[in-house]
Amino acid sequence: MQLDELLNKIDKFNKDRDWDRFHSPANLSKAISIEANELLECFLWNEEGYNLDDVKEELADVLNYCLQMALVLKVDPIEIINQKMEKNAKKYPIEKAKGVSTKYNKL
């Protein structure tokens, strides 16, 4: 399945249930944060013995809400990710950032 097909499937799912009215950017931002914390909870107390099925479920929720946000804002997820990657490449040049987790302003 291609990204545009997935976006259409998500859009249809929400429209069929008349849920678009609940999907304001603010509400979707909250939902992304909540689901991201549920993903984080999968690793609470045990970073290595996590349940992969639970992680996949929560990751899918995060991605779903992120894609819904892109739909609501009418932005192309591929385009905005590429733009951010270009920005990050400038902030974190390989020769300074390779193998370190230092923030860009401390490199």
C-alpha cells in the first residue's frame, strides 16, 4: 500500500464515522501526545522485555494520529519530513555529530 492509499483509507474511516469534527489540530496534538506516552509505557520498568505486539499497536496509533494531522493541515507528510531532514542535516553535520548524542547547539 502506498502512502496516498493509506491516507485515503484513514480519511474514509473517519468520514464514515463522522469523526472529522473531533479532529482539530489541537485535539490531534493531544491524541498524539497521549498515544506516544502509551508507547513509552510499553518500556516502563523493562526496556528489553517489552511486548512487541503492544509496541506495534501503540506505534500504529501514534502514526495514525500523525497522518490524520497531516490530512487536517493539508500538508504532505513526505514533503515535511524531507524538509525537516534537510534542516537536521545542517544542524547535525556528520563530521560533528557522528556517534554522539550532543544537541546541535553544543557540537
